[in-house]
Amino acid sequence: MSQATEAEHRPLIDATGDSRRPTGLLLVGIPVLLMAWLVVWPIINAIVRTIWRPDQTGDYGLDFSSYGFFFSDGYSLANLSITLWTTGVCALFLLVICLPIALYLRFAQGPLPGFVQALAIFPMFVPSIILAYAFIRVLGPNGMVDIILNSVGLPKIRTPYLTPWGPVIGLVWDNIPLTVLILLSGLGSVANQAIEAARDVGANRLQVFWHIIMPRISNSILVALSFSILGIFSAFTLPYLLGPAAPEMMGPFMQRTFREVNDLLNAMTQAVITFGFCIAFGLFYVRSVARNQRK
Amino acid sequence: MAVTITARPRIDGLGIIFTLLLSLAIIFPLLVVGTWAFTEIWRYPNVVPQQFGLRFWEQTLTRPDVWGALTLSLQLSTVVTLLSAAICLPAAYAFARMSFPARTVLFFSFLAGHAFPKFGLLIAIAAIFLQLNLIGTFWGVVLIQLVGTLLFMIWIPVAAFQAVDRRMEEAARDVGASPLRVFWSITLPQAGPTIAAAVLLTFVGTFYETEGAWLIGAPAIRTMPVLMISFINNQMVIQYGAVLSVMLWVPSFVALMFARRVIGGGAFARGFGG
């Protein structure tokens, strides 16, 4: 309740009188304060507490030693680089897989596109924990793929389970629906007339794609990639269940530092470092969403 | 069908290729899990299980930890969804209909949580919860899951309220209906279905929320996904995980059916910045 009353006391700067104004602030007060308390404050808290720390004598001062440790520790750096590698490979695969699907969905006619779209969006309704289990049953040791290969007399696969490719496959699978949806929404702004006009003057498919479609959807591509990169960089469940124990991605690494090693300072340092690596994508993503909403 | 112009109705080869590849990558793994759930014996080199049956359903469903996790997950999801609806729906109405200072800034402030990598943010929140002794408690998990629902539960209802035909509301006012009556009889029936879909998706999303529950709640708070993690990690009887997957997927299927109207519209992709 105190949160609501706080909201009521905010100064009403705007001069155009309207008696319902305090009610509006009151109604949005609780969620806004919850955001401030559990999103904005923890971030500030993590940054401040990792750089403004007491030294041996107990005096507070600027101290970057936990960051120094992270960037000089071989294991931490290995975890960071496996995370960067996974994120980059996933982004590349997502683009290569989802762009053709989205292009097909935008321009194809007939009964099949609806079905293809349903298939592409389906992973949205499969919780990643079930995905992890299905992955192990299909691609794991003695999984379904091995069974099928064995039945036709072929050797077993080298399973991606518990290798860096495990999280890559899982995360790409998980991110296909939103990437396709965002790209498709961007392709909606490509006018058929523009393509027909280009075709009329003799442009082939590749030229149409490169000169007409690409410039119009480049922003959507960046948004889709930013969104997936934000999700993949600090993914936890899939890397934890499907990835190697060492080096591990930042998500499992932070979780272990926090819960198992009980090292709050280094866990927060790792969190702030992931913020730093993703800040550009985060800001770009938020800016695009805000711009879209205002349209 | 006229076939005069450069004929379109030919075989959609690309579509068939996409359908086959996506079915193989997306439906096939789930079918394998489904098969495991109804299998009693399936030794390695055999392509089909030797014996089908429901034995493992009975075994899974009589495990006390499964029931405990299921009850806890349902409780958590219900509490989080109700709290979220109670604080977000009035806020959504205010954002859609009222004017107040800093309205735009506050509206977009809900994006802040999406500008940061999620697990890093969870660690930062956990650092705060540590001081408040909320780690390993029911309400700690409620809070962390509640924050995750805010954006969705405000933005979708805002769109729903804005889509309501204002002229109908004004007409009702003109014939003497009270504001409350207008809200109840005109606004709510029009915005209702979309809001119901948002509430349902929030419930299902909370039910499957894994990372916050694992980081904040484990080991004391064992939700269904957390239990599933331990089933996978400890390599217990394969069928337990399969049965649990099939059971876990049921709410998701309900959501799939209901959410089609929300996701079908471009509004959803636009909400994600498309």
C-alpha cells in the first residue's frame, strides 16, 4: 500500500487541469515501482557494489579488482569466449534458417504456407525443458538417430550432447519462432508493386532480394538478431542441461558462482560483464520496439 | 481457374521441402518423446519399442515428489497470475485511457527488463533477495516471476483497451449509463477475449518458468520444471521424464489453442519489435 501512496505524492507538473490525473498515476504506480525495485535497482546495485567496495581497512573506494580477476582468470575467459562463440554461431544459423522461411511465407501462395508457418511457430509452445529432454532422446547416446542409423547399417553419430554444439542446436530451435515472426512482420512492409516494378525492368530474383527486399528489412533483421542475442548470451536452462561442464556458458557459470560457490561478488561481476556485452543490442532492441509502438 | 497468364498453380516444391525439414526438426523429436512415454521396454538397437504400456504413468503419478511439484507449480502460477492481473490490468486501463504526467516514459519503462540479458538480471535480483532472506522461499519465487509477467500483462491489455470502439462507449454515456456500467457492459466485453488470452499466456508462461525458480527457489521450492531438471540430470528411468514431458505439455497445448488469436495478429510480432 505504501507504494501506491508514494505514487500519489508525485508532483503533477503538467498544467492542463484534469481531475483524473492522480488516479492514473495511482493505477500504474504499483507495477512501475515493482519495475524500479526489481529491475532498475538491482542493476544499479550490482554495478555499484562491484566497483565501490571496502578495502582491508574498511574504507570504501573505487575497486576494479573483481573485474581484473575475471579478465585475467583463464577459466572465466574460456567461459566468456564459449559464450561469445555460441551466441555468434546461433545468430548466424538463425539468420540462415529463418530468412528463407520468412521469405517463403511472405511470397508463397496456396495451402502450404499456412502449414509451414504453424510448424515454424510451434517451438514457441514447447517449453525449453521438454526440448532439452527431447534433444537427449533423439541426438543423445543411443538416441533415435543412432537407432535409425544402426538399422540401416551406418555408424553412430558423434553426439552433440554435452558438447558446445548441444546448446547451439537447442537455442536455435528455441529461437526460430520469434525470429521468423519478426522477419515476417518486417517483410510486410515490402510492397508487391516495388518487386513487380523491379521485375518489369528485368531484375532477377537475387537482384530483387538484394536491392529491393534487403534494404527494407535490414532493420527487422537487426531487431530479430538483437532479441535472440540478448536471450542466448545469458541463456541458462539449455546450456546447463545440454552443454559441456567446462568451459560453460555465462548462464550456468553465474548460477554456479552464486549458488554453489556462494561467491556473490564474482557472480555480480559476471552479471555486470554480461550487461556490458549486451548493452548495444539491448538499447537497439528497446529503441526499435518503442519506435514501433509509437507508430 | 484461368490458365492464361504465367501459371501460378504449380507444385510448391519449396513449400514441400520446408514442410519436410521442419517436421523432421520440430515434430519428430516430440514424437519420440511421446513414444517413450507409452513404452515399457525399448532396448537399444530396436527401431520400435518391444512393449507398449501405461506402467510408467502409474509409477510417475504415484511419486510424491511429482504431486508435490505439480501442486506447488499450480499454486505459484495461480498466485503470480492473480497478482499480475490485479496490478497490471488497472495500470493497462490507465495507460490506455487516462492522461497523467510521464505517461509515455512510464509506459516504455516496462521495456527496461528486456534490455538486459535475462539471467544476468536474475543474478542481480538474487543479490538483493539474499539481503532480504527471500532466497529459497515461495514469495521470492513469486516476486521474480511476477516481474517477468509485467510487460506482457500491460502491453497486450493496453492494445485491447485501445481497440475498443469509443463511439459505443460515448453512445452508452449519452443514454445515461454510469462510467462503471459502461466499463462493464461495453468496454470489458470487447477487450475481454484479448485480455483473457494474455492472462492465460501469463499463467502458462509462469508454469514453465524455469530459470528464476531454479536460481531463487531451489532446492526448497521444487516446481515442475525444476523437478524435470533433476530427472534429466540424475538419469533416472527414462520414462519418468517422458511421462512428465507429455503431462507438462498439456497446459502448453491449451495455450496454443487460445493464443492463436493473439499471435495470429501482427500486433504480437510488433510487440517484440518486428
